[in-house]
Amino acid sequence: MWVGWFAHREIATAIDLLLSHEQFRFENPDVVSNALIHYRARPFLSFTDCLILEITRKAGHLPLGTFDTNLARIEGAQRLA
């Protein structure tokens, strides 16, 4: 699946490379790693959606309300009518 200019797999690979880079650091690498797991497993989601869900989960503010039916399929998200 293509997302903008890059394929879903290319985005996942780039994020994975950044996670394992020696000099590049994420503020919450566990959040990014968990988001990447969801993103790889569900090509119909954007990485941004997965990241927002994992940030919400880490903050303890679940469920994440969403109008996106695809995002609502992930545990921790709830579809708003």
C-alpha cells in the first residue's frame, strides 16, 4: 500500500532504522516501537494513528475515541458514533 510518496513497508523500515540508529534518539522509544508493531500488522492504518494510540496508552487515557473504523479495531481505541 502506498502512503503519499512512500510505501507502507518503506515507512516501517525507515522508522525501524531510526529506532536502531546509534546517534538518533526518540523521547519514548517504547511508544514508537509499540506503534510500529501495530503499523506493520495493519497496513490500512497510518503510523500517526498508531503513534497517537500508543501515546494515549502510555499516558493511561484509554480508550482513545476515534471516528476511524480501522483504528477502532485496535485494542484501546473505541469508535465514536
